[in-house]
Amino acid sequence: MTHFEAVQTIAHRLTNELVVVSVGYTNLELHSVKDSKLNLYAIQMSLATPVAFGLAKAIPSRKVISLDGDGSLLMGLGILSTIATHPAKNLVIVLLDNGCYAACGWYSTGSGRGSDLAGIASAAGIPHVRTVATPQDLATAFDELLGKDEPGFIRAKVESGPQSTVLDQLPLDRLESTFRFRQGLVEEGLVGQWREARLDHYTSPR
Amino acid sequence: MREKKFVYNLNNAKIIYNAIKSAGINFVIYVPETWTREILKLLLHDKDIEAVNATGEAEAMAIAAGASLGGKTPMVLMEGSGYGTSIYVLSRLGLMHHMSWLIMSSHAGGLGELGFYHWDIRLTAEPLLSTLLIPHCTIQRIDEAETLIIEAQLTVEGQKVPMAVLLPHHILWQEAK
């Protein structure tokens, strides 16, 4: 399974889920297949899954997907213990594991050298952990874990090495992504408007 | 200097806890530490506040960022040394993404820090916040705690930036009788 096939598989199954995306090719691929205001793009290395977890805690009525990478997750493995011990019932982590740092020369990650990130997730206490290597198995695992009432973790093994680029650049910057995502949550009725100063906030006693 | 011993100022801890409640905080992500432990105890006993024990301060802040985006009113409770481990998340999520959350920490940079092992924190915590352009304030008198904590949270919501409230030694500890 290529990285792009994995992203396509997930993207085609999304309905109204909130998706937090780590950095790198995943952003470009998801944007090209299924852009949405409910996609929060380009969350830096190690931070996508913690942000997704916080979001899942805040909005328990909606499923939240973390589209993370192996290099990113390895920078902050502690989050797996935090999620396991403070379960967010609506969180599914999809780890696109290519065993390398794809954006900067395909240097091997710890996963590429043999560390089993699904094993680590399972040992941390994540209740539902799957490892898949084909689009069909990824689709099956994603549908299954999305239906669970407990956190899920899918290690999607994808091909390492150079891959075709579907977009040269994400057509929105980080700040736009955040504000657009927040507006998407407002439009879905999941959060209220951000606090803004209004004239009636400042009145004088009569 | 004569030997001094200190006990926790439980009254001040209660005042700070009440101020946190008044500010609307409903989600606390914490990394336990000595100086803020009694405030944490009060928060953990509060059924209206959800609490998550993060494995580190940077992770705590990233969780808070996501929760804030999702409509919670989160606060990270931690030791002042946590700013050093959180530069990346403060700059990336705080500055670049404009995500926002309240931080409350002990303040080794104030007067009365007894731990020599905190000398680096004393020197670097506030300069780090200043360098990162993270607004911050120190509670010097307990009677200003409620105002400052509420105003800090208003800043978080209005300016969409992380903001830190620092608690020095004399606010959290008192000399044992």
C-alpha cells in the first residue's frame, strides 16, 4: 500500500469526522482527495495526536481522527499512555507508518529499524490496536474502530521511499487552517463563536 | 540566616482554586509538582472539572490547544521548568496556529526559591516567555489572584494566545510556626 493509497482509503470513508493532520505529504494528499473545513492541517511533529486528543475530549459527540506519522509519534510517545489512561471514546489514531522521514530524504525512523509502534500502543493500554498493510484491510479496520466506543489505533504500513507528489504546496497556511477549522466547528454547531469584544462589553455606570 | 521551615499556605491555595473556577476553567491538564500540589488536589476533587495527567508539559499544552479549539476552557498546571520543555509547542501552536490556553505554574524566578537546582529555571523561565511573546503575570499579592486569573483567561480568549500565570514562593508557602 502506498502512502497515497492509505490517505485515499481514509479520505473516502470520512463523513463528518474531525481530522487532525500531522505535517508532510499527508496534508497535500488529504487536501487533494477530500478537503474539508473539518480538516485541521499541518500540526507539527509530535503534536497532532495530543491536539486530536484534546479536541476529542472537548467534543465527545463527534469522532476525531489523528492522521499521524511514525516519525512524529516517536517524538512524543507519552501521549499513548495518556490516551490509554484517560480514554477519549471518540478518538481513532491512524498511523501512516512508512518507516522513514519522507519529507527530508527518507532517512529511517525507529519504526523503520524495527520498533513496533502498534506493539507500543497496545502495551500502553490502547484497547483497540490493528496493523494493516493493504487498502482493503485499512478500510475494514477503520470502519471497525470508528464504530467502537473506546480509543483506537491503526498502524497502516505503507511503502517507504520516494513517492509522487499530488500537490506542491498546501493552499492555506497554518493560521488559515486553524481559523477555518474553528469556523467549521461553529457551522457544525459544535462550538460557539470565539469571544470578540463588543460595544456592550464596555459601559459606564449611569 | 536562621533556619526557616515552610508549610503550604492552604488558604491561598483555596483562593487560587476559587479564582480558577471563577475564570471558567473546566479542563485541567497537569504534570504534578511540589509547589502547586495543593491547588491540584482541590481541582482533582472538583467533579465539574475534567482532569488529565499528561506525561510532560509540552504534551499537556498540545492537549490544551486542541481542547480550547473544541470549546473547552482548559488550563495547564505545571512546574515552571515546563516552559523550557515547551518552547516548541508554544511557538508552533501558540504563535503560528494562534491556538490559546491558560497556563499556571510555580515561579522559581520570584523571590524565595530555595532549591539551588532551580537556578536555571529562575534565570530562564520569564525570559523564555518574553522571547516567545507569551503574555504572563506574577501573582504578588493573594488579594489580586482572582482579578489576575480572570483577566488572564479573558486575554487567552480575546487575544487567542497562550498566557501564563506565575505563582511565587511567598504565595504558596508560609513560614511554619
